[in-house]
Amino acid sequence: MKRRAAVFFLVAVLFAAERYDQPYRPQYHFSPARNWTNDPCGLVYALGRYHLFFQFNPEGAQWGHMSWGHAASPDLVHWTEMPVAVRKDAGVMIFTGSSVIDRDNTSGLCAKPGCIVSIYTGHRPKSASAPQVQNQNLAFSNDGIVWTKYKGNPVLDTGKADFRDPKVFWHEPSRKWVMVVMLPRERKAQFYGSADLKRWRHLSDFGPAGATGGDWECPDFYELPIDGDAKNTRWVLKIGLNPGHFAGGSGEQYFIGRFDGQRFTNENPPDRTLWVDYGRDCYCEFTFNNDTNPGAPHALGWMNNWQYAGKVPTSPWRGQMTVPRTLSLRTTPQGIRLVQMPAAAIESLRERAFTVGGSDVDSLNAKLAGKSRNSGSFDLIATIRPGAARRIAFKVLGAVVGYDVRAGLIYVDRTHAGDVSFSAKFPSRTEAPAPLRNGALKLRILADRSSIEVFADDGLAALTNLVYPKSPAAPSLSADGTVEGIDLQLWQLRSTWQRSQIR
Ligand code: FRU
């Protein structure tokens, strides 16, 4: 009898794994079928697909044996997991980096021009006979499936213990490859230039500046138009910080300025810190290289925090990505700011639309409660005119997504939401500025079984938080006074996982 139960359990677990249907399994965010992931890396659009590589442990659900896992997607939401692309070997782990299309075969590595060259940090841990070393290396692929490590690796080695996470791109005005790479302990971004991806010349350093309370990691660097004006652009230098994020643990900041092909100049005072995401769970957000599709640039990050990433209660995988986001710059009274909104592809997953206009709290709740089939994966857009209310709060996956009207702050409180027991650092409340515009608050909330991403003020504020609810109850609203009016649209989001997509 016991044996039968065990066999049944095993079959159920395997079946759930096949269907990507375990408790907390995100339905439209990427997570590997099994094992550990942290940073996305090497993001590139190539051969008609988005390629997402990710820090991956092929051997278990804890950090270790770091290699580049690989998934590909035509649209940023339907991912097919592929064989591991770049595997740890000879004691060298494959840390975070980037991928480029070598259109003119400058590296000489392509079978024909246009192959994918990935630039990663080789990490050799300290041993009895040698200290830790991190250096920069190449691997290349002609078919987007199989990667070969370059025989002349490493291509950039300064003998340093901490020197990692190269972001490489082609800089057309100066006709060269540019690498931004971190000196984590020194809180510095180093810029290098190269004609062939193999020989690198030091160009300049940036930092320390902004927040310096932890290691600097995972740089991204890209040029964006301001307010949609292609003639007026700025460069964004995004840097991960571990720990030292204002909300606790790891998180990210960005600098805005100009780049002349040699040097980045920060436009803001050196002590000004701009946060990428105000939640606890967005780290190493990267843009896709070579992406000229509508909505580009697109970016996604690791939806986790180093404070508790090794303890989150998911199995047989651990780690997932944020929703793909489309990035832009907007002029605000405080200066130019980064704007993030969910990529348009999310809208293709919408089903069972539910709309109310000019509603009050009670009738809205009555209608929402009637939505008995809530999958825990949904997209909610609300415009709320607070009227007499001072505090308005949605209940989402057991957490509170609230608005403090007087302070103009949007917050996510998961202190009492479901399972918070696995780490004392997990229960928390995070907040972001989101002033009313024309007397109204506009919110977009994406929920996906174990995550809540809130975009307020048309994308000027993003808050990304994990949550492990007991059950995916339908969202509901509360307020401490009479709300003037609520317009709300809610869609369930279809799962993007199909058996055939899981290799
Ligand atoms: C950031 C990071 C990177 C490093 C990778 C190792 O999360 O520490 O700096 O390349 O993770 O997995």
C-alpha cells in the first residue's frame, strides 16, 4: 500500500513538473523546469528569437556549478528551455555576461558573419594553491543551440579576484565593441574597447557614486530617447548592488548621462541615487542586445533577493525572472527618469476580461468575488479617484497593494502573506512615490501565483515582490473613506507552458 502511494506521489510530482503546475510555479514568467537560477545573462535577439541565458546550476536547486542555462522565445513570453549553453568546466564557473551578434565576423570566430558571441566571466574559486580569479572569456555559436568556448580564453585578465559581469555592445559612432565590467569591491564600472572582442583596451572608469553599500555587479548600459524624441538621447548606466538596496538586500540603481565612446559622464550629482525598482525582488535586470522589435529595448531581471534566494519554498526549481519590460526615459520635474512597463506581449495572454467603470468599493468587491475562477495569474489595471479615502488597498495573493493618499506612496506589504517563515528577512513592506495625477492614481498589477509586480505613475515606479500565498483568492479592495470612483479592468492570464515546450 505504502509503495503504491509512493509511486502515485512520484507520478503526480512528475506530471506536475511536466505541466509546470507545482504550487507557486509562475505561469507566464520564465523559470527553469528544475534546479537553481539567478541572474539572466547574455540576453540577445538572434535568428528570429529572443535568447535568454541564465545563471544555472545543472546539478541542483542551490547556487553552485554555475553555467549558462538557455531558453528561447519568439515573443518574450513563450519560452522553450534548451540544452545548457555554456557549462562550467575545469574548475571554472561561467558567471554573468552578455551576447552580441558579430555581424562582420570581427572576432574571426564565426563560420559565417553574424554568429552569436557570448562574453562571460570565468570564475575560478580560491583553492589551496591559488587565490580566487575572475576574468573575461568568449564562447560562440553559429546555430543558437551549441556554444563553443574560445581556445584563447581568457580575453581580459587583470589577475583580480573580483572583476565581473561584462556588458558588451557595438558602439557605432566610434566603430568598436565596448565592454562595461565591474570592480565590485571598489564600486567602479570600468569601460574597455575592442575591435575584435579578443583584445581589450582600458578606456575609463566610473564610480564610486550613488549607492555604495554593497558590491557593484551586473552592469547594463544603453542609450534611450527622452520622451520619445530620437534626436535627444541619454545613456543609462544600470548597476546592481548587493547588499545596499534601500529596501534591504540586493537591488539596483541607475545613472543617467552621456557617453562619448570613451567615458560616461553622470548628469546628476554623484551622491544622487536613482532606484530601478522599489521592491525587494528585482536584480540583474538586463536589456536584450540586437533587439529592434516594437517596444525595444526590452529587459528582464532575476525576481529574487540574495538575502533569502536560497530558501524560497519552491521545488523542483528555485528562481524565476521578472516579466519582460519595455524601457524608456521621461522628463519629470525632478529630472530625467527611467520608465518601465510590462512588454506588450503580456496582453496576448489576456482572457476572461472583467471591466467596471465609476464603481464604489462595495459593488466592486461584490463583482470581484463573483469571479470564482481566479487562477492567481492576472493583469489588473485600475484608475482610482480617492475622494475622502486616505488609504486604499487591494488584497492581492494574500499581500496588500496599498496607497497612502496623503504621502503619495504606493506600497506592497507581504508581512502576513502566506508562507513567510523560511527567512526572517522575507516579511516586508516596500514603498515607492506615486503622486496623484489629475486627482487619480493609475496602477497596473501583474500577479503570477508567487509574484506581484506593480507599475504606478505610468511606469515611473515599479515594485517587484515575491509572495507565497496559501491560495490564489480573487483580488479585493478596501478603503478607509468613501472613494470617489474606480475604473478597473482585470484579465486572467493564460499559462504560457505547454508540454511540447519543455525539453
Ligand atoms: C549577481 C552575481 C554576479 C555573478 C553571478 C554569479 O547576482 O553575483 O555578479 O556573475 O551572480 O552567479
